Amino acid sequence: MLEREVEHRLRDGVKNMGGLCLKLVSPGFTGVPDRLILLPGGVVCFAELKRPGGHERPRQVYAQKRLRRLGFVVFGSVDGPERVGAVLTWCALHMAGGREYGV
């Protein structure tokens, strides 16, 4: 599985929940996670996507720590269907109380 396939699964899953899974590019602050996930009810989280078995570079680890210290949820090393499923489960549980999707 390629990183692109991981990205498509996550994006499509978030879209099916009525949310947005935006590609995040930050020229002034390197290492930010690949995706910004915006969900109904004002829920926000980040995801760093990797090919299977991939890991973050030191700058990415630093950026994730900064975001977490600010109180954001950051999913690191989302590298396959199981990790995508974990992110989508978290999203379903936290958006608007999880009521829309029977969680």
C-alpha cells in the first residue's frame, strides 16, 4: 500500500462523515502533519500519513509535540488500514457527540 492509498482511505472516510480532510501545507513552519481534519460540531485533529512502516522525521515529531501542547489531537504514523480505522473511529466518537453515526 502506498501513502497515496492511505491518504485516499482517510479522506474518503472523513468525507463520508460530513467532514473535511484538508491537505495541510505550512511554508513558514515545517513538519506540520499532512492532513487537517475538520468535523461537524467543530472538532479538529491532525494526521501525519506515512507509507506502511514509515516514521516521522525529527522536525515532524517536534511539530506534533507543539500541537499537542496546544491541546490538539495529532495522529502520528497513520500508515495503513488499521491506523486509518483508528482515526475514523476517534472522529466518529468525537464529532457532535457521535450521535450522527450511531456511536
